[in-house]
Amino acid sequence: MEVFIIRMGLMVIVTENAPPALRGRLALWLIEIRAGVYIGNYSSRVREMIWKQVILGLGKGSAVMAWHAPNDAGYDFDTVGVNRRIPRDMDGVKLISFLPEKKPEKRSKD
């Protein structure tokens, strides 16, 4: 008799400007606890399948997914789309850097 152990862990997906079709698809697998914030408890295989669906259906929006991971931080995350927060790897630790805010262009009076 073979015993399979499937490790499951909490995952969180946050979307911005996601198309309604993607939001509906995510709601099939995860609980939407706030607008654009989804949580669930899945294996890494299912988590990766859900993330592929996010990448394919996101359009011009952006998303971040965080999940429990067996590392020093206890979590890992991935992002897709344009956002001011950019993940950076610093000696094996993921940190976030910020891009400067875009200032509106001044119009000349000519």
C-alpha cells in the first residue's frame, strides 16, 4: 500500500484591475475575503495551476500571490503585471523596492 502525503498551505492572491472573468474564475477555487483579495489552502501543484490562470487572464492588471514556504521567512511570493513595488533578491531573501511616483507633467502656457 502506497501512502501519498500532499502538503497544503495557505495562499493569498491580491489582484488590481483584474478582468471580471478572472475574478469569477478565482472565486471558483478561493474565497474572496475583500475585493480582489483571495485566500485558499491548496497543494503547490494546484497553487501553480491557479497562478497560471492569473497570468493568462490578468490583462493589463497586476497581481501578487503569497504562500507558506519552508524557508527562513516562512513564506514566498510572486508578482505579475506593472506595479511600483518590485521584488528583489538580496542574498536569498526577497525584499521589495519601490519605483518613484510618477509626477504629472506640467503643461506649458504657450
